[in-house]
Amino acid sequence: MSLQLGDNIPNFTLKDQNGNDFHIESFRGKLAMVIYFYPKNFTPGCTKEACGFRDQFEDFKSIGATVIGISSDSETSHSKFASKYNLPFILLSDKNGSVSRRFGVKKNLFGLLPGRETYVVDKKGKIILKFNSMDASKHIKKALKILQSEIT
């Protein structure tokens, strides 16, 4: 089962790139969120997507939103990835894929690779955009556009 527009995101706790517990509840009610699931650190498409979110992070921040990246990579891998590319946002390790499954992220490439899917969530935790595309560059534009239209 996959989350749809208008659904509330589930509560979850995962480890961030610093090895700390991250509770999604600490953001609900405070900030809009762009939660993007991606296949793997250091791969060309995922690096392009992360750097795109990095380059527009201040735009998201200025409209009251934060960015959260989630993959099955370890906290150590996330830490190296964030450090190498100066990523200013949270990366979460979903090692066993439980959060990905709860969101209903679809696998790509004949079910072999984890999916690339973005959820834009309003302050209350309700999904206002769900976007799935292997074209990493489209995720940033779509997320920013929907947030700008919802907030302004």
C-alpha cells in the first residue's frame, strides 16, 4: 500500500548521518518537509539530486521547509556523502527499508534498485505532492514549485 495525496505521513525514527536518532515528530507542526527517497550515495543520479537540493536549500528554508534525504545506506556512508558534497540537510539511514515500505516507495529497474520518490509534506504532516521519476533534476523543481504555490 502506498501513501497518497492528502494522507498523513507515518511516525518514524531513523539514524541520521551523525548517528543520532531522528524523530519525524520533532518536525511535524513546525516545518513543511521535502522527504526524498533515493537509491544510493555517490552514484551519478543521486549525487546530482543531492547537490540540486543543496544548491536550492536556502530557497526551501526561506519558505519554511526543510529537506530530508532517505536511503538504505549506512550512517557512515551518509556522513561521508554529506561531507564530500557539503550537504546542509538531514540524511537518514533506512537500512532495512521499513520506512520506504511504509511510504510505499516503488522499486525501479525491474525491482532491483530502491526507488527515487519525493514527498512534499505540509506543516501538519499531510502529503501535498508525491513524485516518482528516475530523472533526479525534476524532483527539486517540482517540490519547490508546490511549496511556493501552497505557501504564497
